[in-house]
Amino acid sequence: MVFPQLSRGYDRAITVFSPDGRLLQVEYALAATKRAALALGVKSKEGVVLLAVKKYVSPLAEPPTKIHQIDKHIGAIPAGLVGDGLMLIDRSRQEAQYNKLIYGEPITVKNLAKRIAMFKQQYTQYAGLRPFGVMMIFGGVDDQPELYITHPGGAFYSYEAYAAGMNSDKVNDYLRDGYKPDMSLEDALVLAISAAAKGQEEPINENTVEVAVIDTKTKEFRLLTKEEIQRIMSKLPKEEKPS
């Protein structure tokens, strides 16, 4: 005899596995990231591009900053619940500072992603906690450009290009088709903005997206100005240009 009330109880605590080996609260956290505004990263031989679409909640409110500087050579975008993302940004900056104090050198993008992934994983194994509803996109330049993604369940992956948030499946398909390993930073910027345009119902413009780059020459995080974003948009295929 099957008791329906018991079969639905596997999502009531993060520490309970379902019969098929799933942590349902982690899957719910992943679903929360799909509701966030689009964010993406693209890696090129000359650097890394980070792009985030601004989400306007009111005509009277200024949308919060989406792309954050973690260290001189690293930027990050939290895609998901805003409060969870801000906490992980703060944690990321602490990890970068600890690394400098303890080892006397900047943290690498991979080690930062690993530490944040481990921090997120702790929230999947203790009663009374819940997973972070955030996918973190880390981009930066160590010896070479790096792009890493951390999962709500505590996993982390290296990518050449990746999008998270609303319509991210469609955007990731576009990135897979358009990505080239030997592309320049300028080409990566065009691909990133073109991919973002594909994922939005309304046309994007220099006021609705944030873009940051970390290039291999300076190894420094830098937000693009509206004029620079406008210039990149002028290079999009005609059918993809904002109207």
C-alpha cells in the first residue's frame, strides 16, 4: 500500500534523499536560478567577458549592480536569489583576502570557485539549512583566462562559455554554436551581447545590460561604459541590433 503523504515528504528537509537518490531541495534551488535575469560569461584567448541583464522592478528604482569585482583580476555574477548572491559575493571577497594574507599571493579563479562550491555544499548536509538559490559565474585571468560556474549543490565546473538565468537553455545553445576557441576579446564581447539579445523578449541596449572584461594584458577587472557597450552593439548582425 502506498501512502501519498509519505511519497511527497522527501523535499521537507535538505538531509533527506528521495528513493531515486535525489536531494529535492537542491533541485528546487536550481529552479530558483532559472527565474533570475540572464547572466553569462565567455572566455577568449585574450581575456574573459562577463555580462548581466539588469532587471527593473520599478520605474522608480535603480536596479542593483549585477557584476561584482572580487579581486583585482576576478569578477563574479550571482544568478539567482539576490540576497543569497550578495552573501556569496561577500564570502568570495573574504576568501580572496584570506588567500593573500596566508599565502602572500592572489587567489586563482579555480581555487576561489572551489572554496565557494565547498561553502555552498555545507548548506546541503545539515538540518535547518537550505541550499543557496544561486549559480555563481566567476571569470578572471591567472596565467590564462578562466571561467568557472558553481552549482547550488556544491559542484563547480570550468566552461568556455556559459549562461544562467531566464532562457539560459536557449542562450547556451547559441553560445555552443557561435563559440570559437581562438576568438579575440572583441569577438567574445560581440558573441556575449548577441547571445544576451537572443535570450530577451525585449530588445537590449546599453542601459539594460552590464558588461565587464578582464584582459590578459592588464589582468584587471573593468566595467565597460555605456559608450563602449553601444559600440559593441553596433557590430551585431543587423537582425540582432537593438531597435
